[in-house]
Amino acid sequence: MRWHKIYALCLRHIYLISNSLPRIIDLIYWPTVQIFLWGFISKFFTLNSEYYSNTVGVILTAAILYDFLFRVSISYNIMFLEEIWSRNFTNLFIAPIKISEMIASLTITAVFRSLIGLVPAALLAIPFFGVSVFEIGPALIALLFSLYIFGVTLGLLVTAGLLRFGPSFENIAWASLFFLAPLGCIYYPVEILPNSLQIIANGLPLVHVFEEMRNILLNNIVSYPEIFKSILISIAYFVFGVSTFYLAYSGARVRGTLINMGE
Amino acid sequence: MSIQIKNLSKKFNNIYAVNNLSFDIESNKTVGLLGPNGCGKTTSIGMMLGLIKPSSGKIIIQDKNIDTIDRNRLLSVMNFASPYVELPKKLSVQQNLQIYGRLYGVKDLKSRINELTEDLNLKDFVNKKTGELSSGQKNRVSLAKSLINKPEILLLDEPTASLDPDTGDYVRTYIQSYKSKNKVTILLASHNMAEVERLCDSVIMMKKGKIIDQGTSKEIIGRHGRTNLEETFLKIVRSKDEMA
């Protein structure tokens, strides 16, 4: 991989964001609304639930982490869709860049795009709700890393779908994360799920991330093997995502959908 | 760089979009690809760019099958412009040229952008967002992007479609002058017969994925006893239709 090419691809999205104040506001607005909504719900539960009574902000911290995953994945999808919307798709695919460089640039830019929205929202949660996601400590970085890899994977699978089925796959892009959310056990322990669904849920990194987050906040214990397990599962999905993207690209060349793809 | 197309075919759902196409383009020559809508011009260009995988046949560039050449190396000496492909609308002309210049690994990018801005008369709107430009301006920007890497092979798909006669003439004059100053092999797909007559050294006429005639404009016109390429084209296309 050549870093100057990856940088050029990232630059396209940096220009896009920096050229437009409404775009920056949009990036910050939704995570902030989400944090306030879950902040009030969280406050209500901590006052009225035994499970949450010994710690403030478990729900809000879960909301912040889930929003990070959501933003990474949606950022990845949007950046790819931007190329289709602007009819720039063909130009990109005939430029001397490798698919791996394209994936790397989207992966790198997605994290920055997500942090632009999430950092202000996470900081606002401290004075408004007395909840700091940073209370998780150093394990927070590992949990975010796992979510980041999984978010990118979901982005890869959706963009592979866009390559395979064209812009009509766009609706799936928006729905992809909501589909997995119930199995991710973001706001509740995995035991709530029926046994059969628990087996599926345990195959997702989300369950391990959010179980561990609750473990840290409620019991003050960090289980690094559990966090490591979530990262490994995320990486396995990532490898699957990359392979699927390559397959979709190869299929798109056979079907001729790479030329003149646009809205 | 020379191009040889040998028995190139592409089938979509068992229907031939391009059927057993063979032709040569000598180094630094301009060849026009003529044909009605859906005759396989864009599919042929797509295969040459590596965007579409041929069902069979070979594309040979400078005596090498493109399947054996490093794709990125090949793409760095090629480029493409089409009115159906645009640059990001929310980015300024300057930003778009910077990004593509970097992607193509252009050395001394600043002076290359200045050169193109000067040559293609982009100065007045170089800092404007690409989406805010008129179609004539967008067309020139798209041409600038396609020349950013000083390509040795340039593929142009209807470069003057939907342009007013004045802008169309400007683009044609520029391509003519660019060709005279640079070593470049051009494949020009067009519906504009006068444009093809003016710019191309030879012409390939296609219909339903097949070549139905090829040669210089004069040769083709003479063969069919007509006075210009447009009349010749209509005669060929219609008579084949009647036969079919």
C-alpha cells in the first residue's frame, strides 16, 4: 500500500467536510441528540432501577459506545455513497489505486469522521449528566478498537452490496446496524435473550464489548481476555468483510456495473 | 502507445454487447468509434479501462496483453473523460485537480494544475465548487482531470455531448492542439460525425456490438458514395437495419 495515495483519497473527504459547515454541524448534531436522549433515560433508570442504582451512567456509556460503532459504519457507507451520488465512481476506479488503498482510506477517514461527532457529545455528557465514558479507563481504547473494526466490517459488507446490486442497495446501508442492534445486547445483559439467540449473539463482538463495559462499570473488574476475545471476533469479521468486498468488486467487473454508476 | 484489440467480446445475460471486436490503433493516432446508442462503444472503452471484464478476447497495449501488465502501472499512463462521469460536486475545481493529481502521482503538481488552468481557461472558476459550474465549464474541468497525468492513452466518451456549438468547438480545438504538442493515442467515441472527421485519423463504425466498417473518413465516405460521414453513417446503419 502506498500512503500518499491513501492520503489523497482521505483528502477528498477532508475537503468535503471542511468545505461545509452544515456537514460539520450534522456530524455533531446526531450524536449530541442521542446522548441527551439516553442521558435522560439513563437518569430515570438510575433513580428507579435496582440493577442500575449502584452506578450512574451505564446506559449512557452504552449509548456512547454504540453510537461510536454506528457512526463508524455509517461514515464508511456514506463516504462510499458520496462517490456514487457525485458520479465520481468511475473516475476513482480508473485511477491507479489499489482496492486495498481504497479500503484503507475509508477505514482511516471513518474514524475521524466519527470522532468529530462523538467527542463533543461525550464531553457534554460530563457536565450535563455527570457521566464520563473515560471512567472505563485504559480498557476503553480496546473496547473502542473492537467496535471500530466491527463498524468498518459492517461498512465493508454494505459497500460490497452497493457494488453488487448498485445504488438500490442504499436502503440496506441505513438499515444494516439496526438489524444487529437487538442481538448486540447494548443496553441489557445477554441472558435476556432466548437461548437460541444467545448462541448467535455470542458470535458477535458487540455482546462481549457491552458485557465487559457493564462488568467494568458495575463490578469495577476488567477482564482483558474477554476484551481480547471481542477484538479477535471483530478481526475475523473484518477479514470476511474484506474478502466479500473483493468478491463484489470482481463480480462488478463481470457485470459491468463499475462504469457510469451513479444516481 | 499502440493498442490492439483482438476478438474482444462481452456478453451480458447471454446477449452480446460487444461481439468479436478487432482493431488496431497505432501509437499517437486518433481513432473514432462511431455507432448508435447501445452499439457497444462504452462497453469497449470500459474493457480497455479494466472496469469491465471481457468474456473473451485480448487487449494488447504496447505489445503486452493487459492481463499481464500491472493494472496500476497501466492506469497511470491512461485517462478517461466522459460527460456521464463527474467530479465531486462539493469540491472546488482546484481541490479536485489536486486529489486526482496526487492519485496519478503527478510530479510538480502545482505547475501542472496551473498549466491546465491556463490552457483550458479555468482561471475564473478554479476556486468555485464543481457542482456550481455550467455544463461547458464542467466539461473543461473533466478534460483537465483526464489530462492531469499527461496520459499516453486517452479515452474520450462523447466529450462534447450536450455542449453548445461554441464550447464544443473550443473543446475540439483544444484536443487538436493538445494532440499536436503531445504524444498521445486517442480513442474517441462520439455521435458527432463532424467532430470525428475533424479529429480522427481513422474511424471504426459499430452496430450491435460489431464493427460494420473501418478506415479513414475519406475511404469510408468514398466506399459508400456519399459526400460526408454523417450521410455515410446513416446509410450504413439504416441499410443494415433493413437487412436485419
